[in-house]
Amino acid sequence: MRPILLCLFALCGALSPAQQTKLGPVRFVAPEAEFVSWSPDGKGLAYSIVEQGGETKAIGLYDLSAAKGQQVLQIGPNQKVTSQEWLYGRTAMLVTLSEDIPGGSKPSVLLSVWALDATSFDARKLWSQEFLKEQEPTLEVDVSPVLPHALVTLQAAKTTSYYVVVQGAGGMVFSRDVTTAVGQGSGFAGWSVDGTALFSTLASSDQFSAKISRALGNAVQDRLKSDEGQGVVFVLGDGRGDSGNRASVPIKLTLDSSSFKFIRIQPSIPMGSSVLECVPSNGALRTVRFRGYHESKDNPPLSEKSLFSPGELKFSNSIAGTQSLWLTPNVKNPTSGTLVAAQAERYWMAPNGQQVAYTYSGVLFVRSIQQ
């Protein structure tokens, strides 16, 4: 026991131990884990098993309530993961794959959409289709902020088609209604207060292209939100009509902090006006009165946060640098905390603040936080 006590004494030098927080046992999740992400409710954990070359060879899920997990989807040598999106209201994830198909007179690619369940640990193929590479096919997944439901946009050969992952991820269907409406001038406006997809002519790409260009010229950009992993939101224009360089409608743009791509364009729609709503169960469109957009609510500030603390590990005449992981009060300069791991490389705090995942030598572990 003496070597262990000496090690802990050296590790605890930077912060004083705190007793107000109790941690659950260390639970092993997976080896060689990368690209770790929490489900929105903090009950599920997703991770990728990555080869030395950086390619994903498997995706695994971990169920916090059952304290078990496993690899759910194996990735073939010609396959690439193109997106991973957690569904809301269910511990399940949508994954899109792209697979090069050898042979044939022209190179082709197979696109597919999978639903991975963190409770049953099933992987179900919802949809797949083969395309010529020259058609440049792509898939884009937009998940509802409330429902276990998603809108999937397929672009290939300069045409756009829309599919719907029905509520509960029980299947994926082609939406002729949405595809036709967009072809006739409507566009995806955003998610309603009920978590359904809305379409309107006010969101057509032709209308927005001119307004965005004008707004980006001289409009004041009000930075509303800048959270790591959640992008940056700007509001361009004030909705007072065309005057000078102001946008005629307020345009909310969400940008990815790493690539600065437009993720969402949300037009101003008068309350009570007619819009088209996509039915989550079958992908059909129906006319409804606009009752407002869904407004994402930020999680309340966590009472505690995780941080790394450098230190030294001493045993006999040997000294080695360490990076221990601590749970501390959510203040600017904490002086006390609870030791999570004596050595860690990376960590991911759950959105609900009730779990923390971390890696050591590539191995993924998780601990619950008991207030």
C-alpha cells in the first residue's frame, strides 16, 4: 500500500481534496476510444474504435442506466462514417456511411443510413442506395430538437430529395410532399415549438441568397452564443425592411466554430401565418398556423466542473509528470476538488452534469457523480 499512498500524495499537491462530492466506481467502457459524445439526456455514450491510420472501424454505445455497452456497428474497409447524430427523446443515434463499390465500368458509391440503439445494442439499416461517383451524392441529417425524428436531405446529380426518419427511428421514408414543395419554391425554415419540421416560401434559397449577401456586407454581427461544440450564432439585420444594407428579415445563422459553415438559416415568419409542417410519422406535409420556432434552452450552469491538474508522480528516486483529472466547484480559480482519475488524457462531461467520461492510454472510462 505504501507506493500507492506516496503516488496519491504527489498527485494531490495542486488541489486540496474536497469531501462534498461522491463519485461512483470507475467503469470500463472501451479500448482505443475516439470521437466520444454524450446523448442529449446524458444517459448514453457513443464512441468510435479507430485504427492507427485514423479510420473508424467500429462504433460502440454505452448505456449508463444499465452500466453496460458494446460495439454496435462494424465499419468495413471501404466504408467511411460521414455523420453521427443523437436522436432526442430516445437513447439512439443516426449514422450515415459512404462505401466505395469496386468493379463496374464507372466508380460508384453506396450511401446508407443506420439507427443504433444504446438500450438493445442493435444496428438497423434504415436506407441505402448506390450512386455513380460522378453524381457527387451527399446526405445531410437534421435531427428534431424535441422528437426522436429527423429530416434527411439527399443531393445527387444536381437534384435534391428529402427523406424522413419517422418518429422513434422505426424507418426512413421518401417524402414526395417535401421534395415537391421545395422544388416549387419552399425551403426548410426550422423546427417548430413541437419539434416538427417547417417549410415556407420565406425560406427559399433564392430569397435568402440575396438577403444574406447584403446582410453580410455591412450588418452588425451580434454574437449571441459561443459554446465549444455548439457553434456560434449571429443575427444579421433587424427586420425593419429594406433600408440601406439591412436585411429585410432578421436572419439567424448558426456557424460551426471550426469550419464556419452555415448550419441553419431561420427566416422571420409572422405568428399565425400559414406554413407547411412535415408529419413525423409519415413525411407528409400539412398546412398549419405558425406558432413559433423551438427555442433551445441552455442547460443550467453546473455546480461543478472537470479540469486537469498537472503534477508529479514520485516513487523511490523516480519522478514522472502526470495529468490528473479533478471535479471542482464551478468557480474561476478552484482550490479544492474531488479526484476523478490519477492520470487522464481527455474528458467529456455529460450535459446533465451527472457523469464524466475520460480516457487514459486510449481506454475509455466513465464515473457517475453523486451530489
